[in-house]
Amino acid sequence: MKRRHFLQLSAAAAVLPFASRRALAADYPTRPVHVIVGQAAGSSSDITARLFTQPVSERLKQQFIVEVRPGATGNVATEAVVHAPPDGYTLLLVNSQNTINAALIPNLPFDFVHDIAPIVGIDRVPLVMEVNPSFPAKTVPEFIAYAKAHPGTINMASAGVGGPQHVAGELFKYMAGVDLVHVPYHGSTPALVDLMAGQVQVMFDVTPSSLPHIKAGKLRPLGVTTPQALDVLPGVPPIAQFLQGYEAFGWIGFGAPKGTPPDIVDVLNKAFNAALADANVQARLLDLGGIEMAPNTPAEFASFIASDTDKWRKVVQFAHLKPQ
């Protein structure tokens, strides 16, 4: 009887951790959830994080608080989440900058692919090639001609070394055979401020942060980085129309610290996918120039991240990019 009682207690102890995790997931969330964004306030990532956390907050009946922590091309925010408790109360706005960093910077104090648990992919983000309205060129061919006539005199802003904006510009430089001077900033917002002030002359920026300035006439769009034109930028041709094969885009999603219970990840995945299916969210994404992803599972998003990391490794090697 004593032996039987001992075995029963042992079996109960083995089941307890799993049962408690299921109970936590059933009650989750019981307090505010913090979503950390590694890009500047007003950036595409910040805008998208706030767009999606509102309907998720309403669905899960708990506040989702967006915290902007820019620095080191997103690595400050990523490291903070990597070391956060894996309980579902600290999330990371993940994007193509994370996979670029994994390819570009060999000695990071974390491994993004292994240390962040993917939750869901949200959208692909086109970029737009834009200039200050005072710049002489009004089309991509005119810009190329001007750049070739004035090598090394045009400043190209980006949101940071190795980011989607930088890589899109480097690809343009290579394919067009022009010499542009790269000027990295800590995020899109300060870069756009200087572009509108005329301190820099051109930028390849993601559409969510640039569209308001374009619509206000503060920036002149020359071309988009997708193979097809965008409805939100009527009359603006794809750069590929002039440079065959040119294409660049970013993407956005959400992740959590490694070890976050799968049941909690599943709750979040369903909530974000539900937000993505919301007609109002879809309309706002379209207005921002984003291209929504199809509903996806954590495993599918993990596969996407692995593929994107491999792609950026090839681009980094091809362009001989190095961290600064």
C-alpha cells in the first residue's frame, strides 16, 4: 500500500507541471502584456504594433502596452525580450531587421532564430524610393542620370546599417551603377526629418512611415520596391520597370522569449490572426501600404523566419555589408 501510494504521488507530481501550464494558458492574460518595439516612435514597426495590439487587447480583455526601445538596429529591444521571463507577458515586435542582424552581425549576445519563439507573421512591407521635393529628378531614370553626373554627392538616408532601407538602397546602387553616400540614422523617423529638411537627398523607406509625408507633399515618390505598383501610391511605378529584377520589402510579426508555454503562444497566435482578419485592420494596413500575410501558425512563421535569414545572409555576402 505504501508503494502504491508513493507511485500515485509520483504520477501526480509528473502531471502537475503540465496541468499548471494548461491552467495558466486558460487564464492568460491576467495582467497587462508589454510589447517591445526596437524601432523609433512613429516608425512602421511602432505604427503596426499599435494597430494590432488594440484589437488583441479587446479580444483577450487585457491591456497590451507598446514600449518603444530603439537602439543598435533593434538589438537592444531583442536582447531585453530574450532575457525576459517566458510567461507571455513580454512580447517582441519582430521584423526583417532581426533576420538581417542575424546575418550581418556574427557576435550578437543572443541567437534570434533560437532565442525568440515565433508567434505570428502579420504583413509584408513595401518600400518607396523618395526624394526631397526640391531635388531635380522627378523619375527614377532622371535620378540615375543625375547621380551618374554627380557621383558621390547624393546622400542616401537609412534607418540604420543593414536594415531593409539600407539594403534596398545598396541593391539600387549596384543595379543602377551609381555612387550614393550612405547616411545611417537611428530609425526612420529622424531620417525622414532630415530628408524633408534637405539634409539628405534620397531614402528607400517603408510605406507606413513615409505615406503621410508623401500625401502631404513633403516628399516626392519616384518608385516602389515591389514588382507591381501599389494602390496607395497611384502613378508611382515599380523601380523594376527601369531596373529589371529589382525587388525589396520588409515584414512584421510578433515573437516571445524562448520557453514561453506553447499554449500561451497558441492563444496569442489565434488573437493576432483574428485581428489580421478584421476588416478595419485590413483597411488600415492597405492604407499604410502593407500587404497582409495569410493566416499562419507559429511553425509556419518559424519556417518563414529561417528562410528570410538565409536570404539576407546571401545579400550581406553579395553586397559585402559590414556592421558599423
